[in-house]
Amino acid sequence: MPLNADTIVAAATPPGRGGVGIVRISGPHAAVIARALMGRLPEARYATHSRFLASDGEAIDAGLALYFPAPHSYTGEDVLELQGHGGPVLVEALIARAVELGGRRAQPGEFTQRAYLNDRIDLAQAEAVADLIDAGSEAAARAALRSLQGEFSARVRALDEALAQLRAHVEATIDFPTDEIDHLADGALAARLTDVRGQCAALQATARQGRMLTEGLTVVIAGAPNAGKSTLLNRLAGHEVAIVTAVPGTTRDVLRERILIEGVPVLLLDTAGLRDSQDLIETEGMRRAREAMAQADRVLFLVDAAADPQAAAFAGERAQLPAGVPVTLVWNKCDLREPRLPAGVAEAGAAGAADARATAELRHLAVSAKTGAGLDALRSHLLEAAGFQRQDSGLLSARRRHLEALGVTSTHLDAAAVQCRANGEGELVAEELRAAQRALGEITGAGTADELLGRIFASFCIGK
């Protein structure tokens, strides 16, 4: 039986005029609404042409109706889809008529939420629905489709099964210590635990790639006034986003522009120039710039190679840069002067995954925002430094919360390994494995809190 007693209705096509407008109805009264609207119940899973009737018997519209009886539907409930003409007045009239007949207007994501609650899909697949709709590139769309089809969930379930077997091994050793069962210190458990940790690490790497395709990178362009930050933003964006003048302090607020680099969405933030100033507006702009840097995935600190060949602006700001946020020193205007490296700065080469090491080891690149020289290397550096690997086959969409859950899982697995090496108590090893499995279950929705579900589905569009 469906988990919901009410019937929901919403437009499944975007607002505005179009060739076709689709109204979706799901719930126990879908068949009743169909009979009242059409005078009959359409044959299941066949497109049926019909008039859609108002309460007085006059036609609201005419089009196709598709009826999917439970449980073989998207939501697992009785579902009726009405495909009429795409005028907003007609679509709203059909929705109002369905509400009049006992339905209610759906909340954002409620159809997909019902699919999840009725075990048609798991939570990771539900999130992949939204990721597929919001995909900003073909690579992101393909990755989301793979996750929607269950590939990411299958890998999570495989890891969960390996964890369950490992827990059974440990708990059997605890419960039957005198039987002929491997003890914790005999090496068998350590070997199996190593395999599970490797499986978790591989899934983390996959999720990290998927998260970049889904959520992208946030990159802040910072530096002193007139270092060329706005020019660089315009050049990377491919059009005039920011006003560029020779007057220092032209940019007062944070400017945002989304671009794609090899299918990866990147949010670029141009910020106010960093310097000593008594101007209240400029001071507020710098405060916002520092706030943006603290929340970024990477900071590009621009230095004017012509006016500041010793990178004094960078040296003056280095101590105030946010801890834990990787920074790349970008020499701009390299067409005017060859830059000189300050102490402690290494060149950002093709191996750019460099920032897996200490964040104190900074990278540098030389570009000319005016001519475009060096920008291809800069784009490659952003992806490589973030750990993105150029591949399409096998990529899966993932979200930050998936990475966080996998991180917690990995932490508990590491703690279990420490207990094994120290010949610790079996109960401690078992507890770490239980905690790892609980964290992993959050990805697909096992034991997920209602508050988290509310946040996830609230981000969906209405009608999906």
C-alpha cells in the first residue's frame, strides 16, 4: 500500500508557454480523478487521446492521458499524466480541476520523495534525479544518469556487504572464543580489513570526481588593486562580466560567474583589491573578499609581474590567507615582465595534484589576462590541483554529503585497523565497524533523519 493517503498534483513541465504541458497526478485518488476528468479510466500504460472535462462537462483541453497503476509507476502509487497544450492557463486549469476532485498541490521534489519512500529508488538515486535535471555539461549528465540507474548505489551496497561480512567475522570471534574461529590477531582479519579500506578509498575517489561534476569548484580571484583580477575573470568567462578601468578599487563587491572547464562547472569569484584603505565601501568589499576566500576550494592570488616583480603584495597578505584553502600564485602581465619567484613557491606543473601535500607549499603560474597567454595551463592546473582525472567512462555523480559519509566511514575503518594492529579488544573493533556501516548507510538512505530528507527534496523542482 502507498505510504501517503493523499493525492498530489503538479505541472511536470517548466512554467511558461510551450508546445506541450504535462500535469502529473500521484496517489490513491488518481483513478477517481481520471474518471471524472475523462469519463473513464485509461487502459494502463497506453497513451489514450481524450478531452479533459471541467465540472460543468465543458472541455478544458484535449490531449493524451497515461495511467500507471501501483506499484509499477515512478512513485510506486497510481499515477496519471495528462499531456495537453502548453499554455500556462490550460495547465493551471487542469491542476485546479484535479485539486477540486480531491488532489492537493505537490511540494518540491514530492514525487521523487514518494518514489524513495515506496522503495522504488534509494536516496542516492533520488539525488541523481535532481543532478540529471541540473547537469551543466554532457559529462555531468552522463554521470548523473549512471547514478540514477543505480551504479553508485551498487558500489555502496557492495562495500556495505563487505563490511557486514567483516562484522560477522569479528562478532563471531567475540561470541565463540573457544571455537575454531580465526582470532583477531591471526592476520586474517587484518587482511580482510585492508581489502575493505581499499574498496572504501576507491569509492571515495570516484565520489570526489563525481562531486566535481555535480557541484563544481569555487575559485576566488584575489590580489592587490589593478593586478588584473577583473580582466582575468572576463578572459576566463569569454565575455565582459566585470568593469575594467585603470582606477584602483574599481571592483568593490564580489562578482560571480560560472564557466565550464572540460565539463567541470567552476564558479569564479572576482573580489575587491586587497590594500590598506579608509574607504568604508572598499573596506566592506575587502571583508567580503576574505569571507569568499575562506569558503573557496582554491584561491588564485594575482600579482602584477610588471609593477610588483618581487611579489610584495603577496608577501604582505600571505599570513592572512585562510588556513586550509589551497592557494596558487598567478603572475599576471607576464607579457610585460618575467616574474621572479619568492621563497617557498614551487612551479605548478602538470603534476598539479600537488595540493594533496601541505597547503603551505604554494604553486605559481605565469599568465597574461590581456593576451590570453598561459590560460590553458591555468585551466588545466585548476582541474589537476583539485584531483580531477580526465575520463568520462565510469564517472558517477555524487554530492558533498556522500563524500562526508565516506570520510566518516574511512575514519572508523582506520580506527578498527589501529585496534587490530594493537591486538585490542574485539568489542572495540566491532564497534568501529558498526559505526562505519551506519555512516555508509546514510548515502542510500538507511536510517536517514527526516530533517536531512526535507533538505534534500526541498531543492528539487516542483513536479519531479
